[in-house]
Amino acid sequence: MKYTFEKEGYEPVTAYRQITVAPYSSPRIEGLKDMTLFEGEALTLPPNVKAYNVMGLEIDGVQMNTDRPVKEAGDYTVTYSVTDHYGYSYEETKKLTVLPKVASFIDVPVTHPYFKEIQTMKEKKIINGFPGNIFNPTAAISRQHVASLIYRSGVSLIPIREKVEFADVPESHPYYTEIMALYQAGIIDGANGMFNPKNSLTRAQLAKILVNAYKLELQPENLKPFSDTENHWAKDFINILSSNGITTGSNGRFNPNDQVSRMHYATFMYRTIE
């Protein structure tokens, strides 16, 4: 575009500026994925779902509509839609699974504080219990079971290194396939030729494993740091979990060196993949 200024008694001044006209695109909605609820739970917009206009500015007003009233267990379709201030609209559909509120484990009744997380992981065939329909929610989870659960979750495990021989994980080991898959993907390691499959896992170690397994990234705007992780070796991994809403800690602390219980692991997993 050419700009010209002319005034009697003065030399004319001309300036040129480039204008780029970009094609308009519809708004977009990010953070959408299939959802799982239990009977009686209210369907609400997930907190990580956000809409943006063509300029990349966040806009409000995302609407949710189901293909039929949600009254009982079954599969439903949810349509998410948004309209920006220019009148342009966007919509996308996702699956909603409503599960019957029935406990699978005798020690995890529907009144258990982590019933939803544990039962959902059971329904997705990611976790199992022990004989007699027992889950042992407060027991420490072992390294071999963590490897197995991540493997079952369907996460992408692309090998980046060759297999290694752990003296305590021979090919006959019941979790050999899972452990080796995570090792080759660079998610877990051993020490001094051992994997220590039956050892428990600390919360800090789990933070590192989850970040590496699911390629999680820091969301600075959502970060809530903990008072006991400032100088911890796993600080960055823990902050990533916090910023993604996977951990909330307790009274401002993460307790990084505490063992991970089976119920807390189920909760970490639930928040990571849901």
C-alpha cells in the first residue's frame, strides 16, 4: 500500500507498507477426547478444553450436546461447538462412555475416595486385582507392575535402544516383555545389571516415568510448585505433572520420596490418560 502526504510549500512524502491478507479459518477447540463417566455423574466441560479464534486468542462459550439424554450406562456421542464473535463456528464429536457404578473389588467400594479412578482403569483393562476380587489399594506398587500397567495402557513404545540383559529379569520372567519394551523406549532403566522388579517405586521416580512415557510437556500457566521439590532431582518432572493437573500434592507438598500406593498409581494413570 502506498501512503502519500502532500502540503503546499513542502516536498511530498511517500511511504510504502506491505499488507498481507490471510484466508480466514474457523475457530478451533483444543483438549477434546473421549470421556468416561459413571452413572449419576454430571457431564461437565473438562477443564483442559479451550477454544481459540483465528488470531489465537482464547474465546468462551464452548457448548456440549449429547445425541440423547444421559440417563443410564451405555455409549453416547457428545458434540462440542463454539462460535466466535465474527459468527464463524466449529464443532467436533467425541465418544462418551457411561459405566455402571458397581465395584469390582471388595476393598474398593463405591464410597472409596479413589473408586472412580480405580474402577475406570479396571474397566479399561489396564489394572487387575488379586484372587478374591481384592485390589490392595494402600499397598506399595512394584516396578514390574508399573511397567505392565503402562504397557497395557496402549502408549506408544518406539524402541530407541537395543535390549539389555537384567540378571533379575530373564526371558522367562512374567513381565519380561513389558519391562523390556519400556526399557527399549528409554522410559525405564536398571542399575548395576539389575532391574529390581519387585522393588517399590517413589513418587519422584513415577513422575519421571509418566513424563517420559506419555511425552508430557510443561504448561507454565497451570504450574503450582511444591514446597518440598525445589532442590529435588525430579523437580522438572514433578512440575510437569503438576502443570498438567495429574498431581495436586498434599498441603503444598509432593512428598517425592514416599512410596507410591496402588490406589495413588491408579489415580496418576487415570489423570494422565483420561
